[in-house]
Amino acid sequence: MTARPPEGPTTLVVIAKEPVPGRVKTRLTPPCTPAQAARLAEAALADTLRTLLRVPARRRLLVLAGRTGRWLPPGFDVVPQCDGGLDERIAAAFAHCAGPTLLVGMDTPQLTPALLGPATAPPGGWPRRRAWFGPAADGGFWALGMAEPRPALVRGVPMSTPLTGRAQHRRLTEAGLDVQELPVLRDVDSAADAERVAHEAPGGRFAAAWHALGTGVAS
């Protein structure tokens, strides 16, 4: 019998792409082939979703570009991503939610419930006007949360640049939110990133998928 996921006040959101060769982890090619990169993306997404099943939540939502697959466990609502840039797609994801909401991406398979604990552990870290921000090592962010979603605070933030995280953090603080930071994590964008993340989370599907590639992929 499958254990029931823990409950809490937070809506957990994952924004992701269907792991299709040529559409995901393109910065891993080369040294990976498109098919290898897609296998790594699928493993990273599966690890992320299964981690969130261990995090207390009121609702778990996958905002997906593409179709679901065997990598999707029970317990998630699924809605399609909207068109537009990443800022518009993140804003639209928040628009699906009400109350405390924490969004994460699919690029940090080393994620653990403990890393999200400050924001999600009962009784929760959501006083009025609270925001949570998870900076990424490349200058972006891997997590973004608001006690009450305000999509306008994401729209127009320049995405996928070394200054994205700083710009998003500034947008939150200038809106008068109390921004608390989660630990810095590394996105998997390169073979070196993949090697390091596999070392940090050796028991996950991502690590298994990375090591299964063997010596054919240089780090």
C-alpha cells in the first residue's frame, strides 16, 4: 500500500518540459547525444517529482510543456504551459494557484525535502508578505515562492542570464515582500554540472542515468 504524501499549507509547483530528444538539456549536446540528454532530463524530472511527494503540501502541480509519461508518479495535477517566454510561463504557473505557493524547476535533481524545509515544514514558513527565493549557482534561481502568488512580479524579468536571479530578487523586495533565501543549488546545464550533481545525490535516478553513460561522455 502506497503511503499518503504528507500534507501542509503549500502548493508545490514544478515547471518542466516533456523529456524529448532535441528539446531538453540541449546544452549537454555535445558531449551527450540528444537521446542521452533526454534520458538525463527524464531522470532529473523523476527525481524532482518523487522528492516533492515527500514534502508537506496542500497540492502538487506539474506545469508541463508536452505530454506526461511513465516518469510521472500519482499525486500531481497536470496543466499545460502557456506560450511565451519563461517569465510568462512562470507567471502563468503562479496564476493557477492561490495561497502559499513554491515553484521549482526540473534542473536540480539533488533537491531534498530538507532543503525545502524552511518554507514547507509544518507549521510552515508563510507569514503575510513572505517570499522564498532559491538562488542558482549560475546566477538564476531554482525556487521561487510567495505567500500569495503575484504573477506580475515575474513578468518582464529577463530569464536565462547571469543576472536573472538578482533581477527577480530585486523585483520581490521592491514590491515590499519579506524575501528569505533557500540554499544555493547548481542547475544541470553542462557535463561538469551533471558530474557534480550526480556526486551530490548518488542514490537518485539522475546519478544512475549519468553513470550509465559510462566513459562515452567526458566531464
